[in-house]
Amino acid sequence: MNLVFFDLESQNLFEDVGGRDNIAQLKVACGVTWSTQKNDFSVYWEKDVPALLEQLKSANRVIGFNLRGFDYLVLQPYAPDLRFASIPTLDLYLDLQKILGFSIGLDSIASASLGAAKTADGVKSVEWFRAGELDKVAEYCKADVDITRRVYEFGRDNGFIYYRSKLGSKLKVAVKWK
């Protein structure tokens, strides 16, 4: 069983492409995967998107946070004939939204469940990309993949995760991530 954890950083911000309706125009800056088969990270730049897509298509399951609402939409122009819906995917964001009835951020889950925080945000990543600081983009993306993997493993192993409410309370929600 090869689980592939995945995250992607874009070259542009929503404001650069006319808003959220134009996600497909954001362009890939960097994609990072962590595979249970390799037990390691792989970093992909825009020129490497075909290899990234091959890894995603060959996975038994791709796991990430908001893959269907962001990452796959950014990738779609690079593979117009690929049906991303056909890739076995566990989108933790959508799964939790379905359970909770509202959206929750990865940082809220990571801080409450793991005591860990995201190292930056997508805006900072775009700044680094534009400044040519590609190592920082890759490290940030790796950190997000690692946090996503650890949140998934926590939920899989315990049958629940914690998250922080808007008022800061630590709350628990059951998950079925076997």
C-alpha cells in the first residue's frame, strides 16, 4: 500500500489572477510528496509536473489538505485530460468539513492535535518564489506535507483529532482514517 501525502505551492496569489474563480491560472511553483513506499519526500518544480502526476496516479491513495479545492485545480491545466476525481484521494479538509459542518484550517488541527504549527503561509511562499528563494519554498511545502502526514497518522491511530475553536477551546472530533 503506497500512501502519497501531497501539497502544492503556487507561483501566484488569487489577487494576481482575478480571484478564487481562476485557481487554474495560479501555476505550480512547487509540489512535494511523501510516499510510504519510499519513506521520503520528493520535490517537484513546474518543469517536473509530469513526474508528479505519475506519482499521484500510481498511489494507492493520495492524502492532503484541500486537494480537491486547490491543489488539483492548480494542476488541471498541466493535464487537461486527467480526471483528478479518478485518483483515490483522502482530502482531510473536505472530510472534516463534512463531519463538522464548517471549514477548519490545518494550523488549527496541527496545533491542537500535535502541538505543532505551520511554518509560514502561501503568501510568504509566493514571495519566496518570486525572490528566487526556492529552497525556502520547498522547505515550507515539505513542512506542510509532514504536518498533514502527522495529523493523518494521529487521526488514524486514535480515531479522533483535536482542533481549536474560533475562541481557542480545544475540541475533539471522531475521524475514520483507516
